[in-house]
Amino acid sequence: MTVLDTPAWRPRADAAPLLPDPEPYRLLGTPAAADLDPALLGLLYGQLVRGRRYNVQATALTKQGRLAVYPSSTGQEACEIAAALALRPRDWLFPSYRDTLAVVARGVDPVEALTLLRGDWHTGYDSREHRVAPLSTPLATQLPHAVGLAHAARLSGDPVAALAMVGDGGTSEGDFHEALNFAAVWKAPVVFLVQNNGFAISVPLAKQTAAPTFAHKAVGYGMPGRLVDGNDVAAVHEVLTEAVERARDGGGPTLVEAVTYRIDAHTNADDATRYREESEVAAWRAHDPVELLERELTARGLLDDAARQRALDDAEAMAADLRERMHAEPQLDPMELFEHVYADLTPQLREQAAQLRAEMAAERQS
Amino acid sequence: MTTATSAADRAAAPTRRPATMAQALNQALRDALTADPAVHVMGEDVGTLGGVFRITDGLTRDFGEDRCTDTPLAEAGILGAAVGMAMYGLRPVVEMQFDAFAYPAFEQLVSHVSRMRNRTRGALPMPITVRIPYGGGIGGVEHHSDSSEAYYLHTPGLHVVTPATVEDAYGLLRAAIASDDPVIFLEPKRLYWSKADWSPQEPSTVPPIGRAVVRRPGRTATLITYGPSLPVCLEAAEAATEEGWDLGVVDLRSLVPFDEETVAEAVRGTGRAVVVHESSGFGGAGAEIAARITERCFHHLEAPVLRVAGFDIPYPPPMLERHHLPGVDRILDAVGRLQWEER
Ligand SMILES: Cc1ncc(C[n+]2csc(CCOP(=O)(O)OP(=O)(O)O)c2C)c(N)n1
Ligand SMILES: [Mg+2]
């Protein structure tokens, strides 16, 4: 035996099949779109229109003081919707803090999805019931969780996959790299969706990465990387669905980079004029996910004015309901602060709870 | 008025003008960058944006990208790179965007920054300043309001300081950057917009790290506090006069090193002490302070040293945070329990 015969010497996989396409994958407006199922396109369209309306409504709620903050996904609705719809009921979604729309599209009540941002509790929905992990504010920390959950599902023999969402900025965190490595080594049924929206708050891509694309990062870990037009909902949906199915079927993880753009400021508290040109925003507005699909549907005769109006009305009803319910004061019991720290209250917490109860009673009397 | 006259005027009596703590911090960074070419500021969004709290506003424009640098989004990377820069003789000043986002850098901090001097018998000091906006009261969603000082003060090798006034914000940050040891510089974010008449031309007021200050003398009991709780304690002391209590207030400014002299002297003068901070009480800074007061002042104490602190819970959501933060009533309540009847 020489070193040439040892496992360390030879590359363990052929890198070429793992490489992403040189250009983002697209379907809408291409000849391949002719094969797309009209029913699927109709479903995606309705969801996109709702998604856009949801972003507009949530942003308005910040102005009315009903949300503490809102990180808008305007312009990124195709990714948000496709991520949710690529999953089956038993699969899990691991959203980042910007992804309340994906959470809503997965079926969580919008009011529950917005609890964190309204500020009445941290996670407002039942993660186990919906199979949606808590929105992750510490960036990229949810990615190893997704790997672990997917690994656990595989160990249990369950046909369950996890889809984890992260931003371009989040890929710089150590947790991103550790998650990808674990996923590939364990062949975990997990899909990583990087929404490359051009910015991490004010920091542009050039200061975030020197990689050819984020999708290329997959190769270094030994999983396929896919590059897709993140505003082409049909393309994102197809790529994610394939990746999730492959994962569920034991094919291992995939890294998907969706190229998109954050149309709004980082949050309502941010002033994007400090760090980017309006012309860039305008260029991306002209590549709008809702319009891209609308154009396709119209060209194929699948969308008339009546159908369009129905989608808008449906979105409007959702927004009206959300508005009304968000304007109601949430019923809060401060004593709940002590309830979920441990399974059982410690003696110290019991004492502190009694103190707060007494304080509140005194406050009511005065 | 000629320029010459105004310069002379300024030299004689520096003009004081209203400034926010954020502006004072910005000025301290500017002056440090000007004074020492080894000083480098870096962090997430500190460049073009000027930081999410605008503390680094204009620094990249005025000093260039190499002196104030937007880094990739990775706190362990930021602090780890700062270690290497310090090894080469630079003086990095890094910003962690929020308290809870400093945690990915914890390993670099505990395993390297804090103990590099010790490991290398002094060959590799770590003149690094880690600026961390901390604390609650700003309606932030989860992970934006932690008071993380206890983690740091329990780590030997780190200085831990926190200003509570505009003037100290400037002075302490200059002192932190000038220090040859690593300094965790905790910026109380709800005081960023607090204002005072202040003049950056008075460097004589720069407090050395490790000195507490008596903000209000008092005869009947002493409140010991720091950072975001100082204004609350001063308000409580004012309100206490109605109850006939004359409360003194000590602002620690520096948790490590800890100024036992100033604290002990104040407590010996009153015989009663309450430590106030908004981080959780259990295993918090107040536990250390109370223990030291007991050790140093036992024979002067008329009552056990009490603590008023945040509850032992994860930081609450915005709509509930007022129940968690120590307020005037909770402080006065504690003062009322200092065994006055046994006098
Ligand atoms: C560990 C950590 N560091 C810093 C932050 C503060 N922060 C919140 S969002 C953000 C930028 C995120 O950029 P990206 O990952 O591209 O996501 P996007 O906002 O574009 O959706 C930063 C720095 C954080 N939430 N977590
Ligand atoms: Mg981004």
C-alpha cells in the first residue's frame, strides 16, 4: 500500500456534478414554461398576490404602531411562497427572521406568525403543530437545528425533510458552514435556501463574499449547489421541490441559492438611501415576481381580468382580517413570564412571581 | 468675533453644548482614530451606514475604509481577526451589533482575548475594545435586549466598563481604547439618546478605568448601580426624599476592575445598601458587589445588602418588559425593607 491507495489521497467525490448552473435557472418567459401545470401556476399566483398584500399590510401596521418592527420580504415573495409550498405536511420549515410570509404560506395564522414582531411573545405559533421552527433572529443559528431535525427523522425512518432559510449575510456565520458540513457528512434530508437579496442591512454582496456564487459553496461540502432566479416562482418552486424530494428519498442535502432583491429597507427602522442607489431598486422592480408570473399567465391565456380580480379580492380579505385582528389589544398575562422558563418553577422564580403579583395588585389599587 | 478670540475663549472655558451619548461615543472614536494610527474600527454595518445606532457615523467617509471597515457578518470572525490584528500591533475597536449577537464571538473572547496575555507571559497583550450595545427598555424583539455583563465579568482578563452619562461615554471609551488590556465596553442603548451639556475639549475629565463615582451623596442608604439603571436610581433617590430618606447613589462605571474603596466608603457612611441592575439577579453583578460590601463593611451594616435586579427569566417581549426592568417603585420597596424599625 502506498499513500496513493489510502482514503485520504483521492478526492471523495467528483466535483463537476455538484456545480451550479452558470446562470440562475429560469422558467417563466422561457419555452420550458409551456410544460408547467396551469393548476400549479394558478395556486402560486394566488399565493404571490396574497404574499405581496401581506407585506404591504404588515408594513402599514408598523406605521400604526401595531408592530414593533417589520422586516419586509417585498420582492422576495416568490422565495417565501415556493419554500412553503415545496413542503409536505410532515416536513419542517426553519425560517429566518425575515420569513414570516413563508410561515404564513405554510398555514400558520398571520397573527400568530407576527407575534414576535408585535412584541406580545417570542414565538406565537405551535412549532410542533405546524412543523415550523421559531423565527430565528440570531442569524444562521437555525441551520444546524434543521440538520439535527432532519437527521433525527432519518434515524427514525420517517420520510421527512427539513427546509432551512438563510440570507446572504447569514452565510458568513460559522453556523452556516458547520450545518452544511454536518448535513453532507450525515446525508441528512435537509435543503438550505439562501435568499441572496443583495444586502445584509447595508452591507452589499462584494463585502460579504468573494465566492463565484453562494451555490458554489455547496461543492466544498460535497452536496449539489443550485442557482435559481429567486423572482421566478415557478423555477424556485421546481428547484426546491426536487431538492426536498431528493432529500426525503435519501439523496442527501442540497444548497439552493435564489437570486432576488430586498425591495424595501432592511426594516421599517432602516434608511436604505444611506447605502444604495434608487436605480438599482428600480431595475429589480422591473423584475417583479408577481409581474413575471402574471405575464406568463396572461401570455398563455390563463389569467383574465376576472381571475385577477378574484386573487386581489382574496388578498384584500386576508389583509382586512389581519388589520382588524392586529388592531385588537393582545390579552397578556405578565405572570406568564415565569411559566415557561423551566418545566417547574424554581424556588427563586416562585418568589419573584409572588413579588410581581403583589406589585400588580398594588398598582391596580392605586 | 475673530477666530483667534474664539480659540482663546475655548481654551479658557470650553464651550459646552447639548450632545447625546451617541454623539459623544462617535467623537471618542474620531479622536482615537486621529490620535493613534494603530486604531481600527470594524464590525457589521459600521461603514457606509454608520452602524445601526449611528455610533460610527461618518468614520469611513472621514478616515477611509481601512480604518473603519464593514466586515462580513460573523462575530467570531470579527473578534478572531481582531486578535490577529492585535498580535501584529494594531488596536482594534470592534462593534457587536447587539448584546445577544456577541455570543458567536464568545469562544474567541473566553479562550483567547481574555487570556492571551497570561498564556504568553505578557508577550501578546490584547489591546482590543469590544463595543456592545446592551440592555433593554427600547422595545426590541427577542435577542435585542440582553444584559450580558455577568458572562464577561466572570472571565478573568477582561475589563468590563459601562458609561451612564454623556461625559463618561466619551472618557471611558477613550480610556478603553488606550488600555493595553481587552475592554468589554457596554453601551446602554436606551441612554444613547440621553443628552447633556458636554464639551469634548475637556479631556481632564476622562476617568481612569476602575473608578466609581458618587452621583448623589446621601446619609440614610446607598444605591449602587451602573449603566442604564443610573437614571432610574437617581429618580428613586429624588422620590425617596418624600419618604424622608436621603439616598446616595454610586455609579460604578467599571465592573472590572471594581472600585471597592468608593463603594465601601459610601456604604460605611449610611450602613444600608441596595444594588440595582437590570440583568437577572441570580449569579449577577449584584451578587459579587453585595458579597464584597458584606466582607468590607459588615460592622457598619444596619441591614443585609439587598439587590433589585431583573427577574431570573429570558428577557421578556417588548409588551412585557416594563414588568421586568427595575423601576423606581421596586427600588423604593427594597429601601423600605432595610430594617429601619430596628434603628
Ligand atoms: C448573529 C447575528 N448577528 C447580527 C445580527 C443583526 N442582523 C440582523 S439582520 C442582519 C442582516 C442579515 O442579512 P442577510 O443574512 O442577508 O438577511 P436579510 O436581512 O437580507 O434577509 C444583521 C446583521 C443578527 N440578527 N444575528
Ligand atoms: Mg440579505
